[in-house]
Amino acid sequence: MSIPASRVPLPQAHASPLRFVTAASLFDGHDAAINIMRRLIQAQGAEVIHLGHNRSVEDVVRAALQEDADAIALSSYQGGHVEYFKYMVDMLRERGAGHVRVFGGGGGTISPEEIAELQAYGVERIYHPNDGMKMGLLEMIEDVVARAALGRDSGLGTRDPERAGAPLPHIDDEIGIGRVLSALEDGVFSEAELALLRKQWQSGLPGTSESRVPGPESRERRAAPVIGLTGTGGAGKSSVTDELLNRFLAGFPQMRIAVVSVDPSRRRTGGALLGDRIRMNALRSPRAYMRSMATRRQHAATNRVLKDCIAFLKGIGYDLVIVETAGIGQSDSEIVDLVDLPVYVMTSDYGAPSQLEKIDMLDFAELVVLNKYDRRGAEDALRDVRKQWRRNRAAFQLEDEAVPVYPAIASQFNDPGVSWMFVNLCRLLRDKLGLEATHPAAAADPGTLRCDFRPHLDTVLKEPRAAVLIPGARVRYLAEIAEQGRALNAGIERQAEAADRAQSLWRSLRELDDPPLPRQLELYAADELLQPAVRSAVAPGAAAADATLGWSEQLPLILRQSYKAQQDNDDAIVFR
């Protein structure tokens, strides 16, 4: 017998990390305050799902439902905070998540009268600058965490009793799905219950929509494929995931997709920053569901219950599950055992070509994405990665176009490299699912092709074209301007030092009553710069110098005349 979502027990306080959704409100670009707060919340051992700035109420509430958050922490400095917070409280109650505590702050923007009004309406607490002066930042965050923990305890009785006899949640019940995933993550189910649930997930649950992935007519239901994206930290896995999600949703209008994103837990505090949602622009679609998870263990890029979470999402009717791991090292390849199609995301910053021989995922990845192709040296990296892929598989006869290593710039809108990679990814999925070139159901019902993994995209261009404002050769132009400014300043310093020294010498000569000393800022007379012996030697020929020449031009001529006079007179010219 399955366990109803409304009866899934919530963990006791401190049994598992508290989960916070943090963001800055709509039209608010001031994210410095919320960044400080979410770091302090994370340091208290909480898991923080950070959404960034300029987030609507719908974005925040939907994230809280999908993530099964205990609390929401917001900063609002743009005005309109009364309407914003009230709308959020109303939406949480409307969607059955009234137990989620809402915290906020806005400096002096939110007046004490407005704070009292919002807290009376249902906001747990709005913090004023006076609170910060009395309590300090650390005590404020401790108060937030304590109130959220109290909310988790009181939330045990907030489940809807009318759904007590319902099966595991429907695909449209985001809050129910989030609770089941939390129960799996927190280890609430016994082994006997898990064994029963796994069988149900594998066979398909009653009351849930059947998979819309076409398959052989002899089978009523086909399991959804699972794509696993892994790679080093900062390689752009979240951006690639968002681009894939966007193309799947646009290419297959009826497709339902679940995304599970894993980030590492902090070893010292147990907290975690789950920040992949900040890169996901396609999550506004009601056909996309995302859950962020912490590893809750060390030296691993996945969660212990990730396999069960994937099976659960497949079982309730999602057509595709995308798993994004935490950043991995050279020897990590755990994701290969959990997914149908492993994808390795990397950049050109891997070091020497010999480092590629140490990357375990190049042995197992069925598709490699060379992201950030606009960086210097990316073309050489593409050549080296393709060579290594051939070596690993002893497939030296393959042409470059046949090697599944695709350059991409995932941060660029409608990047042709990502589109070409997406088309080939769909081809691999068709091979995995055993879909015919022309599916029999297409003639009877064209609508069944909505998830046939045959996208209609323009793939004339297959490599990314960097559309950047600053060319690659001039990416350091600001540094060059700064260097030029520093060089000018250094030159001015040298000139100032020389001028200071010259003035000191002039004062010394004045104290010594030097007869030919000129006035300040004036030059010595030309003939005064020569020693007396030289002056007498060149005097006869000095008149031959062109009077129209300047002193700098006369001096070499005078010196040559003095040398000639020396040879003629065979006298030594002594320079003191």
C-alpha cells in the first residue's frame, strides 16, 4: 500500500538541515544585503536555495513549493514592499503552504508602521535597522533560524486531511512532490516501505498521467530517459541545463521535465548553497519542475538517495529527468551508474593535454560539451579533446564531425553550438529508446510525436559564433587602460623627482655664489656649459657654426671643431 503524500511525516527540528529560499524582490537590484544574509544563514547549517535579485512573487513561491522550503528570506529596497509581502503570504496560503515562514528586511525603506502591518498580516518578521543595532547580524540570523525551526515543528499538522487517502502525488501537485522528495532525502521511509514504493514507481502509479514518450505498441508505458550532466565546478553545467530545458520545452509543447540539481554540503557547518536555480530561466514554464539537493556527505558529487528520487520522478509521469551533479574531480564518474545518458561538461581550462588522460568521464560520457568556446585556446582544446576521445575508444578512423564532442557557448542566446549539440543529444536518446525512424503512431495521431525527440531546429551553423561586445584580442582593454595610466603616473613621478633634484642643486649653486648661475627655470648660456679650456680652443671656429642652429644642434659641431683643434695643436684637452 502506498503512503499518501499528505501523510508523509515531516522530519523533526534539527533532524535534517532547514531549507531557506532567499531572493531580492521584484525590480530590486540591491542584492548585497541578501547575499550577506544568506551566507550567514548557510553558516548556521541551513541549505539555502538562492534565487538572486529581481524575483517575482510567483518565482519565489513556486521555488519554495518545489524545494519544500521551511522559510523564505527576502530583501526589498525598491518600494512596494507592503503589496509584495502581502501577495506572497496570500499565494502561499492559497497553494497550501501557509506553514512557510516569511522573513524580510529593507533597511529604512520599510517603516515601523509598515512592519507592524505586515507582521499582523502573516509575515513572520520584518527586520528594521534598529533591530540590527540592538541584536547584531549574528543574533538576527539566529532568530531567523530559530523561528524557521519552530515553523517546521508546527507544520506537522498542516497537511490537508481530505487527501489522506490519495496516492502519491499527482504530477501537477508540486508541493506534494516536494514533500515526498524531502522524505526520501531525510530517510523517513523504512526499507519495507521503500521496497514497495520502488515497485510502484517502476510499474507506474495509479491516477498519474502515462508517459507521453512513444514506444512500441506492445508496451503501454515507457520509462522516461534520464540525462546526467556532470563536470568541474564553474564549467557551466547549470547554463547548459537551462539551454537544454529551454529547447526541450520549446520543441515538444506537451513534454513534462523534472530537473534534479545537486550541490556540495559544507563540511564544517553542514550547510549548503543550492544556487543552480539562479541560472535557470526556463523554470517559469508550468511543465518544468526543479529540485535542488545537497550531497549531505563529503567527497561525493551526488546524494545517497538520488537513485530513488529519479525513480520517483519517472514513476509519477515525467517524460524526461535531467540530473546535474555537483562539481567533480578527474576521477569521479558516479553519475554514470544512475542515468541513461551521461554528459560531461568541460571548458578549455584543463591544463596540459596530458591532463585529459586522467579524466575518467571521458571514458564514459556519451556526449561531451566543450563550453565557453569563446575563450582563448578553445579551438586547440576541441582538437585535443577529440583526439583523447578517439584514444579512449580506439576509434581512430572517426572523422571530427562523428566524434560526440561539441563546442558551445551556453551563456549566449540561441547559440548554434548548443543547438547542434541538442540535436545530437536527441538522436542519442532515440537510439536509447529504440524509436523507429518513422513511428507507427505518427500516422494515426500526429500528437503522439510531441515527445519523439525529433526537434525541428536550424542546424546550418554547427559551431558557436561568439557575439561579444569586446573581441577576444581586446578582453584586457580595461587592464591596458589602467596599465597606461599607471605608466603615465610613474613617468610623472620620475619627472617630479628630477625636478626636485634640479631645484636642490640650483639652491646649492646659489649658496656657493656660482657666477654663471641663471635664474630659476632658465637655462645656462651655451658657452657657459663648456670648460674654459674647451671654450678657448673652440672660440676661433665657433663663429663658423650656423647662428640659426639651436644649442642642441650646435654642440656636436662645436665638439668636432674642438677635437680638430686638439689634433692641430697637439695639445691635451683636460676635462675636469
